[in-house]
Amino acid sequence: MLYKHRYISFLLLLFLAIPLSAQKTRKQLEADRKRLQKDIKKVNKLLFDTQKKEKNALEDLKDINQKIDVRERLINTINLEAKALSNEIDVNEKEIKKLEEKLTKIKKDYAEMIYKSYKSRSRQNRTLFLLSSKNFYQAYKRVKYMNQYAAFRKKQGEEVVVQTKLVEQLNDSLMFQRQLKDTLLASQEDEKLKIETDKKDQEKLISQIKKRERKYKRELKKKQNEEKKIADRIDKLIRDAIAKANAKKGVKASKGFALTPEAKALATRFEQNKGKLPWPVESGLITRRFGRQPHPVYKGNYINSTGIHITTEKGTNAESIFNGEVLAIQVQSEGKKSILVRHGNYISVYNNLENVYVETGDKVKTGQALGKIFTDRITGKTKLIFVLSKNTTRLNPTSWILRR
């Protein structure tokens, strides 16, 4: 029975420890805050400072939602960082109190020692103390005692200096932490005011969309159909490439590439770099994530994203995320192009290109420019649609590329 109670207690402690270990340090929160602040600058630059030929409420709503989302995450991060600072301040205040108590005691002991030393300061007293020894051994012990006493006195004096400096350093640190906390809280209030303005703009846009619901639904459906056609074409192209490659090797119908030792080694290296692969653009902002997502306005309507949408600056090139071979180049609607690069049995796809710099069969290197990304003349945005798959199975690209 006792063993059972101990086991239950152990489990409770284990479960309580899990959230604590999952908590981020203040340094990690500080890094998150700085990254989110950069993201807000990117949102403003890439989504709101672009030259638009005409306004589109659905597009504008998507942009404002992106800004609100980043601001909300920033406010939450600032709040967590401020709490972490409060904990540090509490710890430092307690530590200063302990140090000051210790310093007071050391100073008191040192003062008493100095006073006693002063009373027996004359050389005559020390000489008499030695001469009054009963024998040589006692005299030796008394000399040793006097030397130890002098050394201890010196050590106590040094300890006073050390402890005084520690208190001063902690006080300086405490002052900095309090100032930083005040700055963070002021920044948080500023972000809250900005988000209130953003939410008012959001409500206006939703109202506009609802007034012209039929028009925007038609546009939305058209875009979804176009995206589906592109995805279907790419899927077919990959299936055909697998069938053709396997037929050459005399392999029967398969769902994946039959890999040569060289291709298998390349796929293995690709897998080993999961989470560390470079972005397909030098700089950018993810404006649509992978997978099925509910529409921000129309309930019951979902956006199915085959990859991620990365908004970047005009004139930016799409870059290969790893060594590989150009599997195919496809021309889509309005002359926009897609490049498929094979990395063993992994395929990276770069959609929405204005022009391309490579040809089918070309060997490409990590970071090599593949083509210039298309800039929409109406919205003014430059957007790369990046898709990743293993054979015919789509993968979430954000799990494979570096976190920025």
C-alpha cells in the first residue's frame, strides 16, 4: 500500500513538472518578441506598403487578419516576458536582502575584530604575549595564531569588499530589470491600442464583404478552382514521372520512385536536414499556411492549401532548398510557371513564377536561383506558392524549412 502511494506521488510530481520544463526562458521569450516585432515590420512592408491598382476587401481582410494575428502573438509574448521579469525581480530582491544581511554581519564582525586589534595593537603587547610562553612549542603556536589572525582579518576585509560589490551589481541589475519591465508594459499597451484600430478596420471590411457577398464568393470560388487545377496538374505530373522512371528500371507500378543508390543517399541527406532546410526565398513572410483552414468570413467554407504562400519583395527569385534535379517546368494560367525539383523521392515545387532560369533535367544546388517570382499588378504583391511532397504525399513545408 505504501509503495502504491509513493508511485502515485511520483506520477503527480512528474505531471506537475512537465509544464514547468516546457516553459520558455526569458531569453527565449525576448528572442520571440524581437522576431515578432520584425514580422510586424514585414507585414507592413509587404502587405500594406505595396502599390495596389484597386482595392479588394477579401484580400485586405486577409492582410489585416495577418497583422492582428502577429500583434496578438506579440502581446502574449510581451506578457509572458514581463511575468518572467517579475519572477527575476522577486528572486533578485530576496537575494539582495540575504546579501545585505550577510554584509551587515560581516561588517559587524570585522568592526569587532578591528577594535580588538586596536586594543592590542602595540608591538610590546605582542612581544610580551610571545615571551610569556612556557616553552618554545607554545611560542611557535602563538606566532602561528597571530599570523592566522592577521590573515583572517585580511580575508574578512576582502569579504566586505566582495559582498559590497555583489550588492551593488544586483542593485544595478534590479534597476535595469525594472526599467525593462516598464518598457515592456508600455510597449504592450501601445500594441493593444494598435490592435483596437486594426480590429475596427477588420469589422469595416467584413461589413463591405457581406454587402457584396455574391461577388466575393464568385471570386473566391474562381481562385479555389484555379488552385485546385494547378495542384491536380502537378500531382499528375509527379505520378507520370514516377511511372516513367520506374518503367525504365523495369519496376512494376508503384506509388513512389524506385531509387538508385545515389538517389537514395540524396533522399537520406534531405531527410536529415528536416527543420534546417533554407527558405525558398531570401526574405519573406508566410501569408498562408499548409492544410485545410476555415475561411475568415464565410462559415462552412474552407481553404485547402497544398503548400505555403510566402509573400516577398518585388524582383525576388525562388531558390532551390536542396541539391537536386529539375523534374519538370509547367506553364500555368496567365503564363505563370511552376518548377518541380526532385531530391531523391522528395519533390519541391515553386509555383507562381514570372520566368525561369533552368531547364528540365538540369542539376541544381542548394540556394540556386530557379526563377523570378511573379508580382501581381492589381494587388502589388509578390507571392511564391511553395509545395513539398514525398512521392505523391504532400508534406507541411514549415516542418522542413528553418524557423525565422
